[in-house]
Amino acid sequence: MHLDQVVLTFGRAMREKYGYKVHKLAIDAQFTCPNRDGTRGIGGCTFCNNVSFSPNARKPPNVDEQIEAGRKVILKRTGAKHYLAYFQAYTNTYADINYLKALYDQALSHPDVIGLSIGTRPDCVPDGVLKLLAQYQQQGYEIWLELGLQSSFDATLKEVNRGHGFAEYQDAVKRAHQYDLQVCTHLIVGLPGETAEHSQISMLRVLESQPAGIKIHPLHIVKGTQLARQLKQGNYQPLSMDEYVDTVVNMVKMAPETMIFHRLTGTASEDILLAPHWCSKKWLVLNQITKKLK
């Protein structure tokens, strides 16, 4: 049994809506974040190493080149011929509105790109950005605003140096809904100091905000991060795969059947992954989640 037979995955939702496969094309547009450049803080999140986001991150080419390269890989791997340009790395609304529009327009100039998925932070979505995304949606494009919340607990967000709190998330979702935008909320399971109960409470609080989609993935420790130093010093204990699977299954069961799950696990390249080692086994994790949900 496949995952999309037990939950409404993003892939299944797009097939049901459009009648064909739609795949996200990850784009690194070389943004930064307010908790990296000194606006909100320095150093970024304790778990953040941009190389873990995208294979393009080491030396990002321009948007057109990234779309062309990604298109070839996805076409060969899944056969998908329609795409969302997924502005993924760092904070992809953290710039002047005219600059953002030029980037988004460039991605949408490709005939097989049917929309945008914009990854950002809850404290970086001014009304001007929401209005711009709503305009694309009114033109018929598939638009998703992906908000990296990670946890609903302010103490946890402070611990991992997010630079924002849960209140900013609630405000961002409320304003996005005023523009009829689809919100996908990101949650991380296994953050420092959190238990399965924390993750389930965060899920409940997020569901109260009524996002259209949710993305869940484990906290993975990669080289070159503050969390990697904490791991080396014995100050962080990674989750076991069974702990992660059980937590995710319980979170999924809390959601309505109409919830679109964009992701239920996440991976990092083995050359930078320090722990948990099972994070490199995407299909093993998904198969276990599927089996338990069934």
C-alpha cells in the first residue's frame, strides 16, 4: 500500500485537481534570513545548514538554469511534466517587492511551471507579498505560502534561535487567509527539549489556524551547525526511527481527511548528515508510517 492511499499527499491532491502529476522544483534564489543578517539575530537557526535544503545550494545557478536542471531529473525519476517553482532555501519573501516579483515572474515564464510554492518565515510576509501572491493565484496559478513554524512553543523557538514566536505565525496565517491563499505549515519533530507530546500540541494549535497543508519532518543534525556541536558535546539525543514514526502517525490522525500533507519525513545528504542516520532512508521511514497508518 502506498502512502497516498492512507493520507492526502501533495502529489495525490495535485493529480486529483489537475489530472496529471505536479512536482515541486527546488530553487535557491540566494536569499538570507533576518536571524542571520542581524535584523533579528545572527547565526541562523541552530539546525540550519543550507546545503541540506537543496543540491543546488553549494553554488546556485540562476533560476532558469535551476528549473532546466530540475526538470530533467524529475522527468526521468517520476515522469512529471508540470511543476511548481519551489523557492525553498532560506527566506524567500525577504527582499524588496519588485525584486521578488521579478524572480517569481522569471520562474512562471516557463510554460510547464504552473505555480509557485514560496518558503518563508511567519515574520517575513508583509501584506504587499500576500497581495502579490494573491494576484498570481487570481491569474490561475497554483500558489502555496509555506510557513516555517517548526514548533508552537516559544521557549523552543528561542532555544533554536528562530527569532520569532507563535504569535507571528498566527498573525501571518490570519492575513494570508484574508487573501484566500493556501498555507502549508512546517513542523519539526525532535527539537531540543521537546517530546512527542510537544509535537502533538503543536499539531493541535496549527490545526486551529486551519492551514490547507502541513509538512512534517524529523530534526536532522548536519555538519557545520550549532546543533552539531551540541550533539558532539552530548547535549542532544536524536530521535529513534520508531519514536519519529509513532509521533508522526499520531499527528496525522489528528488532522481532517482534507488536510494535504506535503511531506511526512525529510532527508539530508549522507556526506553532511551526522544524526539520526535513519534520516537518509526516506522510503524506509515512509513505508513504516504507511504501515502504521493502515
